[in-house]
Amino acid sequence: MLATFEGLQTAGLVPTVAGPSTGPLADALRRQSVARLPFSLHDANGKRLPQARLREQLARMIRRQRPDLLHANSLSMGRLSGPVAAELGLPSIAHLRDIIKLSRQAVADLNRHTRLLAVSRAVRDSHVAGGLAAEKTRVLHNGVDLRQFQPRPPSGYLHRQLGLPPEAPLVGTIGQICLRKGQDVLARAAAILANDLPGDLADVHYLIVGQRYSGKGESRQFEADLHAAATGPLAERLHFLGDRDDVDRILNELTLLAHPARQEPLGRVLLESAAAGVAVVATDVGGTREIFPPGSQSARLVPPHDPDSLAWAIAELIRDESLRERLGAAARCRAEEDFDAPRAAAALADHYRQVIGP
């Protein structure tokens, strides 16, 4: 959503964002000179407020601000705001960015919006099958900043930071550390390559960029198991970089990006990698083939939950520089053709106008 504000403002629309008054989002909005309204889902102790109270607060804010349209930028906010917007007679849109099973009540709440926008056909199909109104639900792919993310020659700064020889291939995966993103599948694939195909793959290093956000026990265990995989041949070759603010630069340093997700509505890092012209190996799940469609020769897609297939695809690309270059160039073309941020912003502005009406 942050990538669309410049285009929305150029189109003559004036966005105001209701959200936390402090933190990274507030800072980003301030840098873009986007008006902000304080709205928190939690009390001073960090406890989530009851749904009824949040809806009352939202209704008061809407009556006070009198916007022409309400855009709920997530599925959860869409569910919260649907009944409020409908009862106030306010045109509204909810953005669907996840593929999850919804309760009957959640479906009913979302269906009260004027329009629903899914980030991929995969997301739309999943939720329509679950009961969302097909006639209301449209697809709007996310965009990516093609100026920030673009092909650049590697500078070697990441090798220097990690103390690696400059010729060492780097295979990176970027995303929240969680079961859905499948970093454990990459760790198993790396072990297969280290144990079964040592030879010319002995110098490959694997970078895990991201952090765990969930405090659930199974999430903590997943992260612990992932760190425990850095043993034997991987002890010096599996690197945990944590949360980074230089992903645009990191992508240009990678030999290839591996994205072993078990589910992916429309991976932001896949759009960023495509824009950066990086060769990608990704699991064929969710909306990924909408970024890299069959026949485009823009990425290697492999089955999910399959470390062997992932390992062989990584090995093929590590060994074939010309193939990596062709995939990266084709991926950049896909980003330019279908995922440019200004184009996405213009399409979003069209949805706004259609929903607001004459």
C-alpha cells in the first residue's frame, strides 16, 4: 500500500491513514507526507480491544472525518470495518492479502463492503470458494518500485560483511521466519547439496533474511529447529541475517533467490526479486505463477514440501550462469510489464472512483 500513495496523490486523491501513531508505519507515512489519524487495536497494556469497542471508535472517526471512501488494507481490518461502513452508508473496499480459511461470520462481515480486492487470482478463487461474493471480488496485483529495485552489478559488500571469499555463491531466502515461508525446506535442500553434491557446490552459502514475529510455541520451536540445522557441512554456510532494511541492495548481491514457501498469496519479495533481475527458484503455490507464468521462462518453479526438487533446481542454476542471466532478464521484463507501482496505483485509483461513483 505504501508504494501506491505517490500515484494516488498524483491522481488527485487525498489519502488519510488511520493506524498506530508511532512505529515504522507512522514513520514511513510521515516521510511520504501522508495524513495520519491515531487508531490502535490495543490498549495501553498491549491487550487487543473488544471488537464492539473498536467498531464504535471507527464509526466515531468516520462520522468526524466524513471520508468519501473507506479502504481496509487487510483482511482483518476488512472484517472489522465491513459492518461499520455498511451501516453508515459509506462506500468501502477491503483488500484481501492472505489465503486462509474464513469463518462464516468473517465472510458475512467482508461481504458487507462495496468491493473486495484480492492481490491475486489465487486469493480471489480461494475466498470466493469459501463464500465471498464473486460479483464484488476483483483482482488487483501489487506493484513494486522499479527504481528502488533494479538490476545492478554486485558490489561485494555482503561478502565483506560476512567475511566470505568474493567468489562464494550466495543463495538467499527473504521473509518472516515461519512455517508458511518454508525456510526449513531450504535448510534441508542445502544439506542435500552439501552431503550429496559437495564438489563444485562446496562453496555455496545460504542466507536467511527475516525474523520471527509470532510468539506461539510452535513458531519459537520452528525457529529453534532452523538454527539447529546449521550443523555439519552447514555449520559455516547457513547464515541468519535477521531483519534488514537493505533488501534492495541484498538482492543485487545474491547469486539466486530461493523462495520455498508452503503458501504465498503474491510474494512481495518475488516481485522485488523480479524487479532486481535476480534468478528465482520458488515453490509453485498460490499466486506465484501469476508473477512467473508458464512459458515466460522467468523463474524455476518447483513443488512445495520437496527439498530434493529445490536442491536440484538450486544446483542447476548455480552451475549455469547464462541460465541465471536469462531468468533474471525475463523476470525484470515481467516486473516492467505487469507489476510497476505507478500502474498498480492508477488501477487502485480507478477502483476508488468506481466505488465512490458519480
